[in-house]
Amino acid sequence: MLSSESFRAGVSTNPRHLLCMYLVALKTLSCLLAILALLSCGQQKLPESTRVDPAPSAPLPTVTDPRPVIAAFGDSLTAGYGVETGNSYPDFLQKELDQAGLRYHVVNAGIRRDTTSGGLARVDSVTQLRPAVVILELGGNDGLRGTPLSATRANLEQIVVELRKSGARIVLAGITLPPNYGPDYIRSFEKVYTDLAAKYKLPLIPFLLLGAVGVPGMMQPDGIHATVKGNEVVANLVMRTLKPRL
């Protein structure tokens, strides 16, 4: 059974010293985005692969599995960008749950390029699943695009409110930004997650890619998305947060 008391305990581990290699890998990408933004001032159209497009709208699969639903609600890190179908972290989380004899059905509600505003716009599609638990991972794209932190926080908070109204328990998964965004902005960005976790007494995974970043073979060449092996590590991290609370 799910325990409301157990969901009030967050993860207190501070992973900052393990993030360095991830931040360095992100720096090149963010610099490229900045150059492309400057080009756009001259009315040049950005290539399709780098333009900031709205997250595509895709209906979630109809759930016929009678087991309680765990919804993995996020962006490309959740969707499994860059790996074959069946190799996202929610897929590996399902395997870990099955192996542990925990009867839950994981639904991957991740969409590439999604933002907190996009997530808020589609939160109803997640609550319609009647999830017992939602693993909420959004905001990384907001940070990379320079979305005002007040907007990111407001969107995330409203998502949390709507999910709680549906009766879902929430695990909040955080992310960080490249170092060239500046230490003050990065600290404020990370604080969005810690503040919301504290306010709503949510379990917090401070950094979803903890344990994958900096390990050979765990990250794709872009330095942002996990490989198949990396997604297994992410699933294990999420499982360690979930299992005591199921």
C-alpha cells in the first residue's frame, strides 16, 4: 500500500560534486544555441534540429492494465530520446518493479522538447490515467531557453496542484544547467525544485541523471541524454526512491 507519511520524506543527498562532467558536456550545446539565437536576429531561419518548437502533442496510450499506474511525466529524458523503443528509463523501471514483485504499471508520459508550460497544458491527459504515483521531470528545457524562473516555478507548482487534486502522489525529479548560465542563475534554478519539494513535502531526486553522468558508456554523444545503460542507472535511482514508498 502507498503510505502518505513515507512520501513526505525527500532525498537529502547533495549531488553537486558529481555534476561537473555533465555541466561541461552541456556547455558546448548551450554555446551553439546562443550563436543560433544571434543569427535569428538577422532574420535567418534556424535549422529544424535547433529551432525552439513547441512540444508536440501526443495522446497517451489507453491503459487497460488493471494494476495501479505510475506515470513518468517529463521531457526527452523521460521519453527516451536517442534510444530504441523499450529502452527508456520508464521501461527499465517497469522491469525493476516486476522483478521486485510490485504490481504497478508504468506509463511513459514523456515528450521530447517539452517545457513546464507544455506540461501544464497536457496535465489533464496525465490525470486521466488516474495514476497512483507521478514522477515529475520537467524544467530543463525552460532553463536552456532562458524562461523566467518565476514562470517555471509557477507552471511546476500548478502541475503539482493539479496532480494532487487527482489523488496522485508525486516524486519530483530535478535537473541542472550548463555553467555558462552563471552560478547565481543555476542556484536559483535548482532552488525551484528544492522549494517546491519542501512546500508540498514531496520526495525529491535532486538530479535525475545522478550515477550516469561521468561514467563511460552511460551518456550519449550530446552529453545530455542517457544511453541504454544510462537509462538503466536512472531507473535504479528512481526505484530506490519509489520502493520504500510503495
